[in-house]
Amino acid sequence: MREPEHDLESDFMSQHPLPENLHLDTLAVRAAMDRSQYGENSEALYLTSGYVQPSAEASARRFAGEEEGYTYGRSGNPTVSSFEMRLAAMEGTEAALATSSGMSSILLMLFSLLKSGDHVVYSQSMFGSTLKLIGSEFARFGVESTVVPQTDLAAWTAAIRPNTKILFAETPTNPLTEVCDIQALADLAHNAGAWLAVDNCFATPILQRPVDMGADIVMHSGTKYLDGQGRVMAGALCASEALITGKCLPVMKNGGMVLSPFNAWVVLKGLETLDIRMRAQSARAHEMATWLEQHPMVSRVHYPGLVSHPQHALAMKQMSHMGGAVLSFDVKAPDPQTARTRAFHVLDSLRVLSLCTNLGDTKTLLTHPASTSHGKLSEDQRQAAGIGQGLIRMAVGLEHVGDMQVDLLRGLDTL
Ligand SMILES: *Cc1c(COP(=O)(O)O)cnc(C)c1O
């Protein structure tokens, strides 16, 4: 955030403001270009933790909030501001606040919007650390919560209490790509006087803009598709000025979960190719999902772009007719132990694609959820969550589809 008052226009930008109504792909390369006096065409990286003050009086005014100007890295940096403004432009929100990771953005949101005695409703299919942060860590401070099945609107409705402040959803989810209806959840939240927060990691603003469907807060792990090349950790919240500047910024300044300027610069440049990457990776994922569904050793493929997906129609309507770049599939097996052995065989036979617990990279990454992200659950809990021992998650990158298929067949055809 710009210090002390958030102002979207730098001196340069106010001399040459961008025209209104630009499209998302244009905003991705042009929005929030805070050009210095040197006229650089690629965004500058301001790698500094402190800022020299023009005078003691000006410094006093800046600290008092009476004058705009950077003071210290924990409360603002020009490179970080550019990333925030560009992401806000792409998500269609008034403001954004960048954080050190996706999880720290959730931490910031909960710290900023909740107090002891408040209640959160969230999906049981959310990211593992999100489940623990809300269900265990915040519970220690008296924040109540209820987990509900991702796609069961009646369960979300029944979970609402007078003290419910936040409904929190992630769509599509990891690793089963379950989709929920953002508009329906937004209506539910607003009727209850609560906010709807959406983790938009998997879809990104290229596929879906949750605020256009009524959501109040959009959360990102910039580590994933925003960076897009697996280089840095980053996170962000996108929302109204009232929420970002009014509620989250004061907590951020004292909490200090700031994004480093270098990481902000990497993610800022990552946004420039987000549109073409998401389209290309989503198209490849669709081809791979369709192909995997035909393989005799694959019992099921989870991918929103497939007609066999339980929320296919909703997903296509909500996600710009794309399925995203993550799919998962079950290797056929008579029992869990065999399923695990077979899944491991497929993963260990890879020579091109990576066995790697990340996603959103240009390199295709595969994981075995039952022994990694969902490894701490009991077998019963895993069964309930639909995460079998034969399940493999594939975060599809930019390799040639034919090469991906050959790499998977090395294992699938030798089971
Ligand atoms: C990775 C991820 C997070 C957490 O982000 P980090 O940058 O790893 O802290 C949250 N939600 C989803 C859906 C993710 O994939």
C-alpha cells in the first residue's frame, strides 16, 4: 500500500492516465506502471527497506498521515504497490494488499475481520493449511467455525449463526476440483450480514472474477499461477478500499506479513503472461483429462472441463468455459495398498514431468495427495474426503501434450 493514503495515480500516471474500459489482457501488461524519471519500459524493482525523507517537517506529515510518501518497507514499497494495483485492476476490486505468502494473506484476513466469539463457515475441501489455521489456530483465540461439504448449499445455509462473519470458499478445490456456486454463496453471506471470501488460486481472474459474482474478498497464493514459473512465494487480498485500507492495512503494518519487493516484482511480471498461460495450460489440461479418461488403468478423472464432472455446467458458466489447469485421476486397483503401489509406480516412472508438491508452474507437476497434502488424515478421513491411495494430482504446465502422454504411459502401461 502506498503511504499514507492509497492513491492509484503516481505523478507519471496522472500525466498519462490509461483510458477507461481496457480489457483484462491489456491491464495485465499496462496497469499500475509506476515509471520513474528514467522512463524505463520494464517495471523498476525498488529494492529498499527505508526511504530518505525530504525534510523533518515532511517526515512528520507522512507519519501523521497528512502527506503521501513512503516511510518504511513494512508500510509500503513502490514495486509492491504496482503489483497490488495491477492485481486489483485484474480482479475488478478497488484495492489489494500483497503478503509474503498465500497463507499469510488468509492470516491477515482473519486477524483483520474477526474477533473472539465470531464464527466462520468454510468448506471441508479447502487447502489443508487453511483448514488447520481456522479450525485449530484461530479456535485457540475463541473464533468458532463450522466445516461444510463444498457443494452442499443446504449445509452452508444450515451452518449460518447470528455470529457468522465470514463464509470462505475455494473453487475449484485441490485435488478433486470440486466447484461451488459463488453467486449463491454471496447471496447467502449477505443475507446473514457476513462477508464471502473466495480463494481464487486455481481459477485466477482469467477464468473467474469472484467479485463480479458478489464475493467481497478475493484471496490469492501468488506462489501459484500469478508467478506462474515456480520461483517465489507471494500472496494477496483483493477487496474494497473500506476492507483493504480500513481493516486489513492497519493490521498489516503491525503484523508485518509484507511481500518482499523482489518477490513482488517477479509476480508483477508474472501477471503479464497470466492470460496466455492460463488459456494454454487449461487447454492442455483438458486434452490430458479427456485422454486419461480413456485409459484402461484409470478408473476416474476429476476435471471441471469434462462432462463427467458433477458440477460441469456450473463450472463452465462460472469459469469462462475453461476447466483450469489442475486435474486428478484414480489409478485402477482392487484395494488401497495396491492402489498406492501402482500410483507410486506411475510417479516413479516419470522422466520429463516433475514429482513436486506445488502447482501453477509452466512445468507439469504431479503429486500423490494421500501421502503428502492429505498424509496426516486417517484412512477413514481420507476415504470421506475422496482422496484414495490411487489418486494422482496433475498440475498441467506447458510441455507438449504428446510428450506428457508418453511420460505417463511409461508407468500406466507397465502396471
Ligand atoms: C498454495 C495454496 C495456498 C497457500 O499459499 P502459499 O503461497 O503456499 O502460502 C492456499 N490456497 C490454495 C488453493 C493453494 O493452492
